Amino acid sequence: MRYRQPLNQILSATREHWDREETRPAVRENFNKVTLCRTLALGAEIYASDKEEKIVPHTCKSRACPSCGHRATILWQRSQWASLPDVPYVGINFTMPDVFWPIFRRNRHLLHDLPALAAAVLLQYLKIKHGVLGMVMVVPHTFGRALNFNSHLHILLSAGGLRKSDNHWVIVRRFHKDALMHMWRFAVITYLRALLRAHILECDPNERELSHLLTMQYERWWNIYVAHFTSKQHFLRYAGRYIRRLPIAQHRIVEITATEVRFRMKDLKLDEWVVKCYAINDFVQMLADHVPDRYRHAIRYFGLLAPSLKSRTTAAVFALLRQPKRARPRRLSWAASLRKEFGQEPLLDSVGKRMYWSRRIAPQTRMAI
């Protein structure tokens, strides 16, 4: 069955489950925005022609909203495509053993440090092996295909970097997976051990058991993935599916009842699409786990892309590569986005005459957006 705004329907039906004081403020705020998205509660713009009027409700701009997230993703992809030079890139996926997932789920503040750890590993690798400073973009993920909590990182790394000694761009054609795995494993274990010694790590095992667990995990192999992309577009398309919205597309929801939600997911072991079923409150709780806290970025930038360095080095990098520096794309308006992405013309009335902005309806809620 095809549902219209299924996520809104689910959140509205389970409000008493998530709209409580013990729920994380970011979850309550974002879920509330989603339920009000495209309603007059947030106000609206009115467009008119000679004979007709059209009311366009405001959107919520929430990172948990699939509709608003789609537009934000498109704008982000256009901006990154223009700012990144055309050089070879490497896609890297840093994972960790599943026994660590509950630790990061319970200590959500630690998630902010994982991108910095990964970037430090990669920048150190480029510096030691090749003496260059590269570009690093890290997209942290907290979810698996079944919406379970699974903390891992998707990373775009330039296959090369700037050698400051002679201002030369060096191309790196090979990345040693084993070396990267050992460095990443060392970084995570050392980080968790430091937190454990400082007594600031909240976890179910006691400190002695956790210390033993860290030792055991340091001796095992960690899965990481290194893939050479032919272009930056590949990574931007992949990462863009998740950075501005919840980790499930609404079209994958196949059935909603008063007690459960059924959705389609890709089972990699079976290599086929299967239907997963959760109790409706469990489904909402899983979604809540993946709502980022306020002021937590969905993308982090390091190396030559770090905000403190990018403004001073971007022009030089493009010049060394003999590529023209692209201007920042002009931000698309609401109507222009619909025309470009969906081929729709939202500002025409029923007889094809253009409609123009007429007036605004004030928001009917005091919710901060």
C-alpha cells in the first residue's frame, strides 16, 4: 500500500510515546516539527493570479523530515561539487566491533569525537607515507539496514594531497588497508581506554570487564573498506541519501497498523529485499536513536577542507591542479527546485497563468524552527 506522508502518520499516532520529558530534547523538537511540516501551524505563503490563489504551507526544515531533507541534500551536493577539485578520491568505511555499539549509544557525546579520530588517522597516514596534507570529509552513521544502532563512518579522502615543502600536488595511487585498519583500531581503543581511566564512560560492564573487553577487541581483526571512486559525484550521491534525513526512505514503508510497522530492507546475506516488522513504538524508538543532538554536524571536514584552512588554501590547490575555481552555486528557490528536480511548475494556475506572491499567513505556533 502506498501511504501519503507515512512518517508523519506514525509520529502523530505515537506522540504519547516520544513526547515526554525523559525523551532527548532533540528528538522531541525534530519529531514535533515533522508532524507540523506543510501545515498552517507553521504559516504559509499565498500566491495569486488574476482569478486564483494558492496557499503554500511552510516546511519544518528538520533534519528528521524526509521532504525537507531531500531539498537540503540537493543544495549540499551542488555546493560540494563546486568546492571540491576534480582529483581522484578514495571512499573509506571505518567500522568497529558490534560490542562497542551499546557504549556509543549510551554515551552519545562520544559520537562527536569519532570523525576527528578517523580524520587524524588518515591525515597521519598521508603525512607519514607520502608527506602530504589531504582533504577529508567524514559522514558519521549510527544505523544499520534494519535501523539498529551501528556506529560507523563513511569518509571521502583525496587520493593525494599538498606537499608543503615544494607546493606540489602529489597523487597517491595505493592505500594499504591493513595499515589503516591497525591505525584505526589503535585510535578507538586508546580513546576508550582514556575515557575509562578518567571514569567518564557510562556502560553496563564494570570497569574491569570493559578493560578486558578492550584488550580482546584490540587483538581481533576489524573490518574496514577502501574503494577507489572515479569521481566525487559517487560519494556525494551516496552520502547525500542520509545526511539530512532519517535513515529510511518513506517509500520503503509498506504497511502501518495500530500496533506495528512493516518496511522493506535489503538483506545482504540473502542478497534480496525482505520485509521487516517492528512494533510501532519500537520503530519510533529506533528512529529516535538516529536523530542527532542539537549542534551536532552531519558532515565534518578536516585537512585541506577544514574551515580554518580551506579559505587560505582553496585557491592555491585549484591553481596547482590547473583547474578553474568554481563560483559557489546560487541557492535555488523553492519553485526553481521543483522545476529542476521534478519538472513541475508550481506557480501556474489552472489555466496556465503565472501566479505571484501575494501575502503571508503568520505561524499559528510558537515552536522555534
